[in-house]
Amino acid sequence: MNIIFMRHGEATDNIREILSDKEIYFSILTDAGFSEAAQTIKSIDKVDKIYISPLPRTIQTAKILYEKFPTAEAVIDDRLREIQYGRYSGQKNNSSLDIIREKQIAGDYFTRFGKYGDNKFDIEMRLSLFLRDMSTRNFDNNTIAIVSHGSVISFMKRILNLKTPHTKTGKAEFFTINDWSDLNDRIKHLETIADARKHTFNREVDHIENVDVQNKYRYIVEELYNSVELPESTLGWLVKGHNDDLAVEQEATFDPNKPILICPFYNFDNFAQKWFEHYRGLGVVNYIMIDNNSTDLSLDIIKSQNNGLNIKIMKASGRYNCFRACGWRQQIMDKCGQNKWYLNVDSDELFSYDNSDRVNINDFIKKLDGFKLVKSLMVDVYPRGPVLEVSSVDEFQYVDKNTYMMSKNDLYGDRFYGGPRFRVVGIQPSLQKIPLIFYTGQELLINDHYYYPGYINKESVFRSYLLHYKFLPGDMCKYKDFAESGVHYDNSKEYKHYLSKVTSDPGFKLFDESVSIPVSEFKLSNLIDDSVK
């Protein structure tokens, strides 16, 4: 089979030296790019089929080729798209990317080009499967043109053991391949790497003491062993959480007809009174509070909340991590029983919904029309003045009215982001959670923001929000500890951003006259379309 690897002509983002991996950048051919591609195509005598990356610059290049060979079949194949660079997308090349490339050359298949970027396994597997499909779906005497990107072509040449230099823009290389054994060997090699990765993950899963939970995690490993959502470190924290001994500090008898609220906490005496007032006002009576080594007055405040409330206090001595806490919550739901409503919240979150001052949580649940999972938008609450100069939680009275955005995610459906932290600090944490759930025993909480299996997240109903008090007085001391310890997701990168902001702008505000409104005026129904609800 005759193979022509052709790189697209010079494009606008080549001139800008930008990593352009998305259609929305609309990096198109320059005049020079059109000319060099046309010149190269003059030397091509025959093409039976053209496979094309879906980006504009490759489609433009392929169009020139197709105009010369109009009887050729043209196929746009997403597997030929540019390498995905995650958070580096749209930027210039940098030393961090060079380090990742060096790791790949050394045999690292799973380090990504930033969150949601490709890793070496992603790239080689999709391109190997493309080449296999191409080799089996065309005749041996066909001439096949593949119009793609420089790095992608280099990967394909390495897969086929073709040792030539990096292809320049607008240029083509010609090969005759009669023996596909190198490709088949590469696919087997990748399958071996995948099996080894699963084996490593399953060795972690072996440590889960609950056999039923252990078996569920084996299904997760099979599906998510190469998912950005389940790196090995995350799985390790989840396993710890499932195995941690949660000692009982104070027992309680629960009302079986009411939901059970589950909340881990650490030193939240600056917010505990307001927190309980809110949930008491919602009609929540059953609580399981998980103390994670608090040294302030949190426990005293909690134990004083015994007027009409059923509060069980448990102790978790292991260092808090959001994934570890998912294991704690799962443990508790399994022990308290299935086919019950649970409300999973953090100690800086107030679960709410429109008209919550008139509709208690039990009536809210009755009006869910059979939905078993309720999705929430995290709505950051902040003061009018500089965040770090606030001394009382009562000054936190404002939220953003319209700065939230939504995108689609294959695993958990709608992803919410934006808000004041994006507006001021420049970070994009996920702002969707599913705090209220009718737990059947089939759901696994593997992340603060979604359950497994993924399809159930898409079946949730969006009818609530979480008032999120992120920068309470004294919180920066916690965040400094989180940043230094690296105990949170991605080596506590989020908290390092907060410290960087505080250092560069200690008087920063989240309040903005153009977007800020009082908390009392916030309505979910004003924010979302009926079709989203």
C-alpha cells in the first residue's frame, strides 16, 4: 500500500507559534501556506483516498489535493486531529511541555499535557487504531493520502518504524508499506501497557476491605484506567477513605423519614453557628458530622445543637483530602442503609433552592417528580470590601448574578464553571455537585462533583445551589497549609493560586457593582433556562 503523509501548509498559528488544537482558534492557511501545499501536490501522481484531520488548516490543504484528484474518496477522521494540549492550548511552547515530552521519550505513557490534555497512550492508541483501520479497509495497491499535523505524523511514523525527520509545513512524504507487523506489534505493546496499568490500579483496589465496594471499583478501573478523572493518586486517596476507621464520638437516633446530612469538618467554629441555623431552617434534623482533628471550638458548638436535632459525631484521624472524604461519605451511606435520601455537603456550603424560606427540604424532595439525584451550582458568597479585611461572617452578603458558564463532559454531563473566582483569581474549578441523592447502593462517589457510573450524573435534575463561603476569616491559614502539604487535588494547585493572589494583591475584592447582587436576591430560576432545569 502506498502511503502519503502530508502536513498542512503554513497556518496563521504557525506564524504566531501557538499550540492550536481546537477548531475555535480557526487557524487557517496563510498565502504562503496555500502556495507551498499546492507546490507539493504537483509532485503527487495518484491518490485513491484522502484521510483528513478535522481542523480548518488540514481541510484547506486536503481541498487542494482533492481538486487535483476529484474521484478520490475524502474522509474526515477525528483521530488525526492535533495533539490536545489541555491547559497549554492556545499558548506558545514552553519548558513544562518540553519536560512532558522528555518523559514520553523515556517511556512515560500516562503523564498528560496538562489537565484534559493528551498523554502518550492516548495519542499512540488512537493513531495505531486509525492505521489498523486504514490498512484493513483499503486495497494493497491503493495510494492513501493522510493530511494531518507535524507531531501527529511523527507519531504515526514512529508507530510504523519509519525513520525520517519531522515533516515541514506543506510537505509530503511517500512510503510503500507491505508489512504491517510493526503496527500490530505496537498495538499489542499498548494493550500490554494498558493491562499493566489496570493491574497497578487493581492492587490498590485489593486493599478495600468492603468486598462489594471492591468489586465496583474493578469495573471503574476497567473503564477509567486512563481517564484524567481517575489518576493513580486519586484512587489511592479513595481507597484510604473507604478503609479509614470512623470512630463514633456521639451516637444519635435518626428519624427514618427524613434525609441524613453528612458533613466532614475541620476547625469551622467561625461558621458553625450560621451553618446549623441554615440547615435547621431547611428542616434538616438528621446529621452525621465527621470531625477531622479539629482544634477549635467546633465540637463544642456542634454538641450544643441538640434542641430537636439528631446529631451523630464521628472522628476521622487521617489527613483530609476531598477524595478521601468521598470514601468516608460512601462508608457512612453503606452503613446507614440504602434506599434513603442523603445530603452530602461541606462545612462551608449551605444547600439551598428557590423558595427555601417557605419550602422545607422534605417537601422539596416530595416535589422532585421521581428524580433521585439533585444537582447544585456552587455559588460563591463574598463581602463587599476586601476579602482579607473581613472579620465577621455576617459581612458575606453578595454573590454573582450571571457570570456562570456551562460545558459538556462525557463522564458527568453538564460542567459548571466561572463565577467570582474565575473572574478575579483566574481559575476554573468545577462548580457542579450532586449533594442530594436517593442512595440505592449502586452509586459510587468518586469525586466531589460526580458519581460513578457516569450516566447517572446526566439523569440528575438541576434544582438547587450551594451557597459557598470560600474565604471566611481565618481560612487563608488553612489554605497556606493545604498549599504547602499538596494534599488536595493536583498538588493543591487551586490553593496555591489563592496564595499567589493574596501575595500579589492583598486588598483584592470579589465584589463588582456590575455583577454582584445580595444573596437574598439570587434565584436559580433567573439563571437557568427551563430546558436546563
